[in-house]
Amino acid sequence: MTFLDPNLWQGKINSNGWQTGKGGDLKVTEPATGAILGTLGLATSDDVRLAAERAAEAQVQWAQTPPSQRAAVLRRAAALWEENANEIAQWIVREAGSTRAKAKIEVEVAAAECWEASTLPLHPAGDVLSTDEKRWSIARHIPVGVVSVIAPFNFPLILSIRSVAPALALGNAVLLKPDPRTSVSGGVVLSRVFEEAGLPPGLLSLLPGHADVGEAVVVDPHVRVVSFTGSTAAGRRVGQTAAEHLKRAHLELGGNNALVVLQSADLEKAVSAGAFGSFMHQGQICMATGRHLVHASLYERYCAALADTAKNLPVGDPAQENVMLGPIIDQRQLDGIDAVVRASVDAGASVLAGGRPSGPFYPATVIADLDDKSPAWNNEIFGPVAPVRSFETLDEAAAIVNASEYGLAVGILGDVGEAMLLADRVAAGKVHINDQTVADEAQAPFGGTGASGTGTRFGGSRANIEAFTETQWVTVRPSIGDYPF
């Protein structure tokens, strides 16, 4: 029996153990070939209700579990990611259309997230406050209770585990709703790891489903915090619904991230960085480089070199070939990418490389001759498309970068001093000098501003503690005080 043996989860959800979901079957499909890899169960809103009730019950005991024991579960989970890395990565390759290198990164990050989360139970749990009263005054962090995690398809493992691990470590229970397109690599794998790591039943429920299940895990009265990663449009709906029910919603949303290539940048290295930023995982990354802003003195050469790089990147089924770009996750996403490219060409843009889909694949594409109104410049494409424009001055570069409604990540390539001056003027949750826009580490704060979300809500002890605990004020007097009543 393998670690992810389908006999364990075939046709099932995981709510206080593997059981049949009330919503029927969910086909697990390989985007590169259309092959059916297995079948999961679909949850319903009733399944969510039952899971939330069990989670609330189990969470009380889990919060009282000694912190060293909670830390031990997270350490065992980290070791299990490492021990089963090859099998898990193969599922990510086939179900998410990931290259082997990208899948390997996901499993490595999952382990790192659990190692990092294992430090949280033993982290200082609050502060001693000053007070004018004759008493002790303490602010302490306590678990929120039940956390719902809603994760997307593109990095299904990372974007689930980065909320699941710290939420569990801090004494909470979790309802996990992965994207229906990647519910094995974004759901089953987490269930199996934490099962084997010794997490008590009821604390992590796997609830694959569609919009009705997404709404249910937000509105359920047992849920106190919602951690959502996905599109800005969906995030607005989740945030609105959570606010109506007085829930905290941590929203990590889309991005149209700018890579600024200064006049001083090494052209060859800048092109390589730009290609990675735009084409990694077919551009299906919130941090993908969606706008290349190149100094006018380098613009023509940069466009030519980036187009040449794009034309030579192999595209195909990553489960069968050594490729740099795999399939787009589904036909709807593929059609959306192509529509933006065609609309930009109709508006006057020039395609320098790629630009035409082939089956489930979209090649690395470079577009030039853009302006402020070009669809490829204004929109998050979520595909392997690199739009390129030029600039003359730092003032102009800052204005163009900040003109976007998104504020997730900015990369700046070239002289560090000049880059620092620009970094101080751009609005973004992350700024990377002499690096492209795609970067993530378990111990680093992650989030965006504007249409990219509600700020830093993931990564590192401070952000995770703020996200998944409540701050409670506690006072202690040596004896009952005297009152004028």
C-alpha cells in the first residue's frame, strides 16, 4: 500500500475519518491528457455543518494539549513530507499540470511550513502590560477555535499547508476546502500526512466541493476565521460574506506584478529572471511577473532576447517529458488567457513569441507595443504571457507600477542604490531587489495590498499568530478590590 493509496480515499471526504460525502463524486482529472486519475467524494453544506460541530468539540481538547505535544505532531508531519516526497510530487505533476521541479518545490515548502509551525506552540504566548492598578495585566494569545481554509488550484499544496499548519499548531481545528480541480494534491495529501503524524480525529476535515461548500465553510457559526487564497473577484465575495457574519477573513488575492529593469541591469540575467517570473508554472501564480517595465535604452534588446527565450522553452505533458511549461489547468482558463492576448492584439499590441494555444497547452508568449489601456497590461492574465513596456525615468516607472489596482509583488533589477530609491516609492506587499517577483519562504511575511488582498496574513511567527489567535486581556489582583458601591 502506498502512502496515497486511492483505496483509502476513493469516493470519500475526510470528516472525523474517511467517509462517503453526501454530494456525489468528484472526478480527479489530469489536465495534460484528460485522463481520470481517481474519484473523490463531494461534500455538501450538511457535511460542513457536521464537520464544524465535530471540529469545535475536538478543538477544546486540542487547545488544552501541552504545547510540546502539538509541536511534536507538526515535526512528525514535516518528516512525513520529506519521506513521501516523490509520491506526493508525482500527484502534483499529474493533477495540477506542474513540472517536476515545481512539484518538488511544493513538497519542500510543505515540510518547511510544518517545521516552522512546530515552533509556534512554544512561542511566547503574550505580553505583560504596564498598569496603574494594583494588579498584573496580561495580553495573551488564545486559539480562535475553528478556522476555514479555502485554497486554489495553482500551488495546491503550498497554499493549503501555509494556513493549515500554523492554525493547527496554535491550537485550532481546520475545515479545509481545496479547489475541486486539485483536491488530492491540495487536500488528500494533507489529510494523510496529519493522520500519520498523529493529529487527533476531527481537527482537520477535508471537504471538497463547489461554491455551496465554500459558502458553508464561511458562514458556519462555529468558524471564527477564514483563510482564503484565490482570485480577487472570489475574495471580494468571501470577504463580504465573512463581514456579514462578523468573521475575520484573511484574503490573499490576485496580482499584476511588475518587474522593473533599470538601465544598469545585466541584460542577460534580467531576461532570465523575467522569463522565470512570467513562465514558471505557465504563469498560473499570483506572484507571476505580469508587467515587464524596461528602461528605454534596453527595451528593444530585452524584447528580442525574451522572445528568443520564450520560443525555446519546451511545452508538453510534464508527467511524460522534461518540459518547462505544462498544461493550463482547464479549458476555461485557457480560453481566458487566449482572449486577453487576442484583445490586446486587436488594440494594437504585437506578439513577439507564442500567442496561439495548442490543445491544453499555451506557449510562452511575449507581447510588446502596449499602453495603459491594453488588456494584457491591465489584467491579471494567470497564464504564460509577458507584456513588455519601456520607461525613461524613475518617476515614470514608479507611476506606471502604482497605476495598477494590485499591490502584491514588485521586482527591481539593476543598481541597488537606484533600486532602493524606487522601492521606497512603490505600493506592494513585497519588493525584491535584483530578483523577479515569485518568492515565498515559510518564515517570511506574505501578503498584498489593494486588490491583492488584506495585507500580510501568512508566514513567520508574528503574522501567523496574529492570523490564527485572538488576543485576550487578563488581569489578576492579589485580592478582591475595594469599590464605591
